[in-house]
Amino acid sequence: MYKVINKTIDLGDGRSIQIETGKLAKQADGAVVVKMGDTMLLATVVSANEAAANVDFMPLSVDYREKFSAAGRFPGGFMKREARPSDDEILIARLVDRALRPLFPDDYHAETAVMITLISSGKNEMPDSLAGLAASAAIAVSNIPFNGPISEVRVARIKGAFVLNPSAEQLAEADIDIMVGASYDNIMMVEGEMDEVSEAEMLEAIKIAHDNIKIHCKIQEELAAEVGVVKRTYCHEENDETLREEIWKATYDKVYAVARSLINDKHLRYDSFAKIKEEFTAAYSEGKEAGEVNKTLIGKYYHDVEKEAMRRMILDEGVRLDGRSTTQIRAIWGEVDYLPGSHGSSIFTRGETQSLSSVTLGTKMDEKIIDNVTFKGKERFLLHYNFPPFSTGEAKTPRGLSRREIGHGNLAHRALKRMIPEGFPYIVRIVSDILESNGSSSMATVCAGTMALLDAGVAMKRPVSGIAMGLITDKKSDKFAVLSDILGDEDHLGDMDFKVTGTEKGITATQMDIKVDGLSYEVLSKALQQAKEGREHILGKVLEVISIPREDYKPNVPRIVKMTIPKDMIGPVIGPGGKIIQQIQADTKATIAIEEIDDMGYVEISAPDKSSIDAAVARIRAIVALPEPGEVYEGKVKSIVQFGAFVEIMPGKEGLLHVSEFDWKRIEKPEDVLSVGDIVKVKLLEVEQRTGKLKLSMKALMPKPEGFVEREQGRGDRDHGRGDRDHGRGDRDHGRGDRAPFQGEERKAPTHSHSLRKPNQE
């Protein structure tokens, strides 16, 4: 019924990757299952036979989803089924898209959908490092035109050694974590985070990844050959070479002149270019019927004119659209403490790109809980990036969060997260609102985030800055130009978008997309070195605005104290049904969170003022404190019995004050001296090792009367012993009294006890 073809990629360390086709999803144009260990991905691709009318681009959609059933789990939520993709799923889809998109033929415009699904999840494999391979292999066994194959590989450096496709456990110890997408000949995409590494170290990691990717590409070619793939023929473009020549002759010199006029205002420059196209269209349309004028082709050919004029100006004259040299950074200004209600805030403006960022410092209750298929945990550092339409002058309103916002926010998050100090008590949230955009708004977010963190009083390990680099190449020669701090036009019309963030010590994050075939390591090395010089310049501008963290947090920042308690004291602090901890919070107005880690209880107490925190700390310390013989306590009489009284000296800790320890003189009836509710000072004489019972005395705090004669020893011992024996009976009687008020009601556990004896003793 089916013919299964398998190929194996040997990773050289006992692990392997299997690619299977011919068994599943045979009605798709291409389908494969990629397996590594217990992790399996199903990738499919389907492409329409014809392109839609007036489409002059590649309408590619890449979707990555993880099934909870893959890990033997139920989805959360009321519906108990998978819904919208998580941020991680969106980020993985973007990684695959960025590597695939440049390799479809320029004239192939059919709607194409790539779907990658995690159908089995193992504990030791990270599926995101297999997604690019799976998608490319599905296209390789289809008849869809593609200038691949490609693959993606994660490279991590762990304890000085590079590891391919490491496990999540290994990755936790890595100081380099990058994902590289490439074809056999060219690097297509790089994204990752680093712990302040050098440019040379990052370049080495990329080379190691590419060497492994070449093996993946060879295996895919063998798989396609064995399947017997024949790529489809297509014709998705109509061209008019006469019209193309007319446009070049009529507009190139005018476009070059506008480009060379060095207009700094983005919208004024756009209008100047648009006017040239409008004038040509009007002149070309004279005397022609409406159907004889193909405005789509005019727009396409005119775009090529703009692109070539800008590129020639840079390559031949070394001058950019706004008049800068290839290494020059736009003018920068910034400000902090702009938003009085935020815990920290900043404005960072570079040219026509501006970020208004704020920092909020929260408590443990503000942690982000992550419940994905392959990862469950908590996140203490959050960064959210917003890109409203008005930032580019568009007349729109936002309709939900875009994938672009998630991707740009993730890059800035990676750039800054390793610079949050270890053990920092607060949950941190940065919000970057882009108010103007003309290139590298994610890098503006990194700079604004650094400034806002310092304004909030966060003692960062080191400040971080970021820069976006571009590339212009000449297909007819080996000439190229690397551009620092690119404009939006230079990103759109150029050959590379390479973002690098870092501190004075080294790189913290990077993201690179290549739009041309062939990027030598010589070019990549030059871009990295030029990026280092650029981000050092930008960092200097940031530090001119704010160079050290605020001395103290702002008044509206919650204060936090952390303390540890023994594991077996977590229950007493919480109390039955949370009664004790809720009462402490109500009395002190503090917020208390307790978490068990490594057999210890970690308590975080937060409140808007110090007095509330001090009160909560005192209450918790009183609960977890251990009575010490010889110490004097102020206690409350909880009950009176025939042989003495039970006195609570600490929350939940009561001891027997025997009648013989009331006074140096003889006391016949305890109730003649004490009443329930009295506050008395007592000395702890002894804690019995076997039972944990507490023996208290008021007499020991009184001076011994002159001429005092001790009573007969035997009788006193017998009385005291009887008191001990009756202690348990007193407990039972008191418990019976506790039960009385609940007759006819639901029984509840008593909220206190009258001894420290263990259950079932006596």
C-alpha cells in the first residue's frame, strides 16, 4: 500500500537522526517524519498549482505546532485542547520561515503552506533544532521548485566544548546557544544568545554548525533522488521587456538624483520617489486604454530602479540615502525617569527610530508560568515589544499581537536577560513601545531597556547596547559594503539584516537573515567587527544619559525580604487550609509566598512599607522558632487544669506551668492565681527529649524567700509526675471542649494544640 524510504544522519556521538517518507500524509505534495530519540516531527508541504492574480511575491506560510499528546499530557484550560500557538511555537516557525523563504525561485508565486507538527516528544531532544530539517526534507521530496535543500542546527558551547543539538539539561550550562540555518553553500539565518563572548568565538560556532548542515543537505539530496522527484514546471510571471527598458531610461537618473540629494526625512524621501513613478505612469498612460497599462509591472520595474540606484550610490560613492558613510551611526538622544508612575522608564531615539520603555518590578506572584509541551517552568524576566501602526505613519489600529512583535521582543529579551544580577529578588517586566520606526527598532528596545533598568535601580552586570548591520553586494564583481545602523530602506533593499547586541565585554545575542546566495566568512567577520565598533559607540551614548543604577528604588516599588525556613515548618506557617498565612497577611498587609526547593522552605515577603515586612517577618520567625531551655518568655494562659495551667509561649507551642511552679509559697487552686487569657512571664525549665513537653516556671523568676524551707521532696515529685500524666488527659479534655461549639455543624480541625507530643503518644 505504501513504499517507505528511510535515511539516517549519524551525529558521530552515538546519536542519529532518521528521515522517513512514504508512510504518512501521502496526499500532501511532500511529507516526512524526522525522528531523533523519542522525538518525532511530521512535516508537510502543499503548494497551489497556479499563482493568484497580481501576486508578485512568494506567499509562503510556515506553521509549527506541538501536540500535548506527544508528551502524554492534557492541554490546560477549560477546553482541554490545543488552541492558538504559543510564543515558542511562533518563534520556531519564524526560524524555519527565514531560512526557507530566500531559496524559492524569484518567479514562483504559488500559495505554499509548510506545516511542522511535534507528534512525539522525548525528554532528551529539543524539537526546534529539527524543525528546519523536517521542513526542507518535505519540500525536497515534493515537486515544488526550491533552490535548497537547507537544514538548521543548534550549537551550544558547554564547559568549553561545542555540542550539536544538545538537550535542554545540557543547554542550561551553555555560554553559547545559537541556531544556524544554511544551505550546502551559504549561511541563511543565525539566531541565538551568548554570555558575553567574542566575535571570533561566535564565528567558530557558526562554522561548526555549517559543517554539520552540509551533511544534512547531502542526505536530503539522496532521499529526493531515491524518491524520484521531478520538480513541476510553472509560469507565474508575465514580463514586458520593452516596458522595463522604458522605465529604466525614463526614471533611473531621476531616482539617482533623489537618492543623492540625501533627504533625511523618511516620508519626504518616499514622496519624492513616488512622484517620479506617478509622473512616468501618467506619461506612459497618455493615449492608451486602461487595460493597456499594467500598473503592477510598472510598480515592479520601478522598484528595481530604486533598488539599483541606492545600491550603486553606496558601492560606487560610499554614500547612503541619508548622507552617512557606511560606518556612521545616526544621531542619538535619550532621557530617563520620563514616566513618574513607572518603576523605571526611558526614551531612546536614534535617527527616526524611537522606543519609550518602562520597567515594572514585581513579586513572586508576578512570575510568568510556562506550560508548554516541551517545557514547564517559570520566567522571572519578561520583555514585551509593541509596534503600533502610527510608528510608521500608517492609518490603522492594532488587531492583536503580530508574529513580528513576538520575534523582535524575543531578540531583545535574549540580549538583556543574562545581565540581570543573580539572586535579584524582583520579577522584572520591560515594555518597549516603538513610537517611531525607520530601522532596527529591536535594537532601540535593547538600548532603551538598559536605560530603564538602570533608572529602576537594577544593578545590571553590565549595560547592553545593540546595532543592526546591513550588506550591499555587487553580483557582477566581488565588491561589497557593510553598513552600520541601517535604515528601513537599507534593510528592505539590501542583502543582509544582521543584529548584534552586547556589553563592553562581549556579545549577548544575535539575529541574522541573508537575502543573497553566497556570504563568505570574510564578509561575516568584517560585519561582526564593524558591529562591535558601532555598538560600543552606541553604548557610550547610552552611558552619557545614565551610567549607574539609581541608588534606591522609587517609593512605589514593593519592598521584598527573603528568608529560609526548615522544610517541616512550611506546614505550620501555612496552617490548616492556609488559615495561619492568610491571617498574617491580613494583619500585616504583606504578601507572602512560600516555595519548597531542595528540602528547604523559601519565603518571600513583599509589602509597600518596611513596617509591614518587619511585622510579617516577626510572625513567621515566632512560628518557626524553637523553644530554648533557660529562656524567659511572655505567654498567654490557654487553659486551667487541676494541677496547673497550660501557657502558650510561641504560636502553637504550649507548656505546662505546674501549680508547684506558680510561686515559692504553696498554691492550693491554680484558678486562685491565674485565669484563661492572662499574660504571664515564665521561664522554660526543660524540654523533655522523649516527648517534647515543655516545663515552665513563674517561681524561677521570683527571688527565693529568706529562710525558705523546701517541701518534702517525694510528694512534690509525685504531684509533678501526676501533672505530667494528666497533661495528656488535659489535652483530651480541651479537645473535647473544642468540639462542643461545632455540634450540628461540619467538624473542623482545631487551630492549635496544647503539647508538642508526637501523634499517638500517651
